[in-house]
Amino acid sequence: MDNNGKLNREDEAEEKLVEDGEANMKVEIQLVGNEPQNGETKISMSEIKAAFIGMGKEELMKYANDPFWVKLRWFLFLLFWLLWFGMLFGAVAIILLAPKCSSPEPRNWYENSPIYHLTVSDFKDGASPQDGVGDLEGLLEKASYLKELGIETLMIDPLMPSTMGNPERIEDFKQVDPRYGTVDNVKKVLSALKQEGLHVIMRIVPNYSSNNHTWFQKSIEKVPPYSDYYVWSNGKADEPPSNWLSVNGGSAWTWNDHRKQYYLHQFSETQPDLNFRNPELIEYFSEVFKWWLDLGLSGIHVDKVDFLFESLNYTDETISNNPGTVHDEYDFYRHTNTRDLPELVGVIKQWAAVVKNSSGVFSLNGVPDSEEFDSANLIHRPLVIKNGVLTAEHLERYINHKLKMNQQTWTVETIGKLDQLSDSAECLTDMMLLLPGTLVVPSGSELGLEPGSIIPWDLSNNNAGFTTANSTWKKLPSDYLEANVENEKMQADSYYHTFKSLVKERASPSIMHGATETAVINSTVFAFTRLKSGNPGYLVAFNLEPKEKVVNLSKMKHVPDELTVIARSKQLWKQLPLKTSILSNSLMMAPASCVVLQFVPLNTEA
């Protein structure tokens, strides 16, 4: 075979190779060298670039229908869904079976907001025609104002007939004072207030009645069964039966010349004490509570119950050795024969059962610190401030004791003698609003008014918008031109806005359910924190000294370097604008001032 034949066969083989693989190969021919030489062209097959372009449809279907691949696809399909459902059921199991963090029980309505204590006759005249006396229509008219403040619970003074409109001198415990309308009117207003989200508790003092009560008049005459409805005694040798003193001053015994006996009054002589050793009276007040609850009240607050019983033999009181007191002052004696006698426990349990059976809340004031009274929903613990002197150490002792008592029964705080603490009253209110428990606030305190004041609403007339009658039933507060609702709302830095904002802050889990840490700093500054994991922390500092103090708050647990001002007393308005940040290690506090701060807690598990 010649060389030409051999070349022809090689060419044919190469062509055949290209034809067979043209579907999978891309052949690139390049000239070798810079210039052709001697008319020759050299073809290089060394650089062949291949690109996979996949199988054709017929070939793909051949594999798709292959039994091995069919089984493999089904196996992988089932495996995917088994794994997916396994993960799903596993996640559900983790959610359902894993240990859960217990959520705090929601607070009851009477625990959420402060309790707003008012006398209806002082609040707003709303009847037609108006007569200058506050009434139930006026209360309903201003329900929106109370809701704006964040109030959910009202405690009203008795709606019963009384001597000269004095709610402390009741003449009939099972009747409505004509000034407030009829029984049907009371039902209508209480129902409407409840629809507005306002629950009403009425305060009742069963310890005494008015001396104008028909019972007392018949008791003087010794008419059965009223003869022993009150506490009477012959005395001894023209002297009172004992050395017992009235809380209001003077002897607790007054001679009645008609009956020729002394009657007991632990308060005013116009308020003779009822005799609760007579079981008829205990049962009577059970009926009284039920009667008022049936009209639509949400609860009953029983006040001054520590005075219900006295010793049978009228034994003299012993000296208390209180420094600075003398023999004719109430605090000179211990009062172990006229207060907190053991018989009180059984009566309280009976009355609590009656109220709760009528779906009401039973609230108490004036009982000792004892688990025997845990039948009550609310127990009031007054902050007692003697001689108007309040110290940081006193506050810390009181607060820590209150925190201990709160573990048994949700407590209610009242601040006594606010008129003696004009510089501190607002700070005490701010502080109590952010502590565990519920604070009772007198109506008008959000305006800076003294307790028992008529509420001035605006300057629309000479009666400060309280009534359209010619005059109010008692004098307006002396500062009503500035301290009225309309003016306080317009002033950005008024105490009205401070009070309203702190009531709103009470909804925070840190306040409703958080831990409390107290501290006394520099011996005159009382401070505490409220902490709940996952929520903002709160710090309240109160300088009780009449001097400026630089306070280092950074040593308190979980307190960071920076805190935000959310409320402060008027002495700090210019120094500490709202929403500004302050350093925790150098807070300058004015005399008798307080500040409420918010912060992100450091490493807390509260």
C-alpha cells in the first residue's frame, strides 16, 4: 500500500471519529506558527474543548423507566417526607413537653390602678337643677376624666343619710341620702359606671353611728331592743368608768343626763360606739353589706374595725411610755383594752363571707398584721408619720415590712396626715404608685389639692365649674385659680401629668410582678428598684433631707451607667427634663425632691 492510500485511510478514520463524536465534541483548528512555510499548513488537535450538553429525550426516558431508578426515586421521595414529618412532630413535642416558664397570674381589677377615694358631694354637681352639692349624676358626667387618669377603682364615702352631710355621722345604714336620689338612681349610676370600666367600693364605718340616729335616741330611752345597741356604763363615784381616751382628745366617755349613764365614743361625742357584743348588730351589718352590694357596688371597705370591741370590764389602759406624750394624750396609753381584741377575728370572717357570697370585694382597714385576717381581699396598711417627721430609715423599714405582708394578702397603702407633708406628699404618692400593692389617693391629689377639697374643674364661672348654682355647698380651695383641672391639663409640667404617667407605668410587668430592692443612700436618700426579666427596670430615689445631695445610684443591683428620666418632682423640673439621660454615679438631688428613672437592667433574672 502506498503512502497516499495510507493517508486516505487515516483521513477517513479521523472524519469518522469526528462524525461519531460531533454531538459531544467541539473541535477547534489552529494554525501553528506565525507564518506558513513552503506552502504547508499544520493542524494541531492538542486543544479540544468539550462541553456537556446532556442526554436526549429518548435516552433520558430509557433511564427514567429503568426499574432501579424508579425504586430509587420512590425511596428518596418517601425518605424526604418521613424526615419532614419527623422534624415537625419533634418540634411540636418540644413545645408541648418542654418545661414551661410559669406566667404570672393577671392582677384583679382592684389591684391594677390606684384606688381613687372621693366624697360624692365634693366631686361634681350634675343634677338638674343644680344645687351646689356634688351628686351621682356629676360623678357619672366626669367618668371620662377618671378614665383618662387611668383609674379603675373608686372608693366612695357612704351614700347614706347623715347629720349635716357628714359621712362620719350616719343616721341610717340601709337607706340612700336624698341628696343622691333614690335607690333606683343609685342602681342606674353604678351600672353605668361599671360599663365605663369603673368599679365602685363604698367605705362604711360600722364602729359608730350619729348621735341623731333613731337607735341612739331610743337607746337613751331604754326602748327594747335598742337599749344595749350602744355601750353604756354607770361609772364609778361620779367618774367615768375607765381612763379610756378618745382618738379626738379628751375622755372616751360622755355622761347622758337623761339615761343617767355614760356612753362610749372612741372618736367624737357625736359618734357613740355601737355594742358589737350584741349579736343582733353583727347580723344587721351583714345585711347592710348585702343590701348595698345588691344595688350594684363592687365591694365594701370596712374602716376602723380595730375599734369594734372593748374589754367587758372596762379595764384601765396602761401607760405606753411613748416619749413626749402626757396623760391626757391618746398616745400616752397602749389601748390594749379598746383595740384589736380577739373577738374581732370571728366578726371579720363572717362579714367577709357575706361580701364574697355577693360577688363583692371585701376591703379592711385597721387590723393587726396577722394571717387570721387573710379572708379579706384587700388590707389597708397606713404609712404612719408622727409629728410630720419622715426619714429614709423609717421609709425603708415600712416598705420592707409591707413587702413581707404582701406575700400573704395584696395590701393597700394610705398616707396619713398629708397636710403635714406638703413638700413630700407628691413624692410619697409617686413612690407608692410604683411599689407592690395599691395606693389609695384622695380625690384632687392629682391636682395638688388638700384631702377633702371640692374639685375645681375650670374657670367657666365663679364656682370653678363645679356647679351652675349660686354657690357651692362648702368653700372652694384657696388655690383653685391655678389648681383646677383645665389649667393643670394645659401645663406640660403639672403634677396632673406626672400622676397620669405613673399610673400608666403601673401596667409594666416590672411593677405588677417584678422584684423590689430597697436602699438608703447617704443616710437621707431612700431608693428602690423594680425589676422583671425582659422588661425595663425602674428606679425611684427620694431625698428626704432639706439639703442638696449628690447621689451615687450605680451601686444598686442591676443599675447601668445611664438612666432615663420619666418623672420628677417640681424641684427638679429645670434640672432634669423628661426623657433625658443621667449618669447613675452622680445625680444631684434638690432638697425634699424625688425622681423616677427607667433603665435597661444589667444581668437580671427577676
